[in-house]
Amino acid sequence: MTATTAVRTLSETELVDLVRRVAADRSCWEQHVDFTGAQRHWAKIEVPEGVDVWVISWQTFQSTDLHSHGDATAAFAAVQGTITEIRVDDLGRLMPRKFSPGVVQVVRPGEIHDVRNEVVEPAVTIHAYSPRLTEMYYYNWDNRTVTLDRIERSDGAQAREW
């Protein structure tokens, strides 16, 4: 897949369709899978839609920490293994949900979640963000209370860790 210079905001349906299309095309993500590091490994995939698409490789117990995506809507799917998404419910509880290949999850702007691999087998996921990801908000959770920890911007040094 090659990228164009056009940048536009995709609808949730278009974003889900994009994740499904990329997930189904192993040739665009398989070469980026890497389970050798101490941290999860991610690589950007260029797509014609001009939005951010990442393939992330997860070893056991690797996670993102609680975060949100600024003004971007996200969609993600496992393409190998099982991944757990954790969200904070209205009562402040951390609620896990497991995803196996084939299910696409949407994360709307402002929704706080964590993605992690809680099983022994490695996992691979595809993530898409529209508009492009410019900010990540990271949160602490303590006794059913969520507080903002930090904001990382795409033009900052921390963005290399996305």
C-alpha cells in the first residue's frame, strides 16, 4: 500500500473497514512483527487514506497504560493471539475485555483505555487513528479514581515510544 498526501478524517465505519482491510492483508504488516524487545514493538504502515496505521507486536505482559488519543478516533484489531482492552466504567472500575482476531474495537476521542497482552502467546494488533494521532493523554488509576498523569505530543521526544 502506498500513501497519498491527502489527509482527511475517516468516519468510524471507514476506520473499522480500514483496520479490517489491513488486517486481512498480511503482506502489509507481517514484515513488521518483532518480538525481540523488552517493550512492545510498533511500526507505521502507510495507507492511501493518509491516516495513522500501526502494527504492534506484544509479548506477554506488555501494555500501553491507561491513555486516550486526543481528538483522534481509534480502531484496533488483533491479527494474531489474544489482546485485552481495559476500560474504566462509570463506577471507576477497571473492566477487561478480550479480543481475538476478527473483532474490531472503536475508541472514541476522550475514551480512556489500556491495551495489553495478558497471555503467554505473543500477539499482534493493527491500530488506525483518524485524524492522525497528535496527542496521547496518559492517566493514573487509584481506588476507582482516574487522574491525568501527562500529555505527550507527536512532535515531542516521547512520541518515539508510541
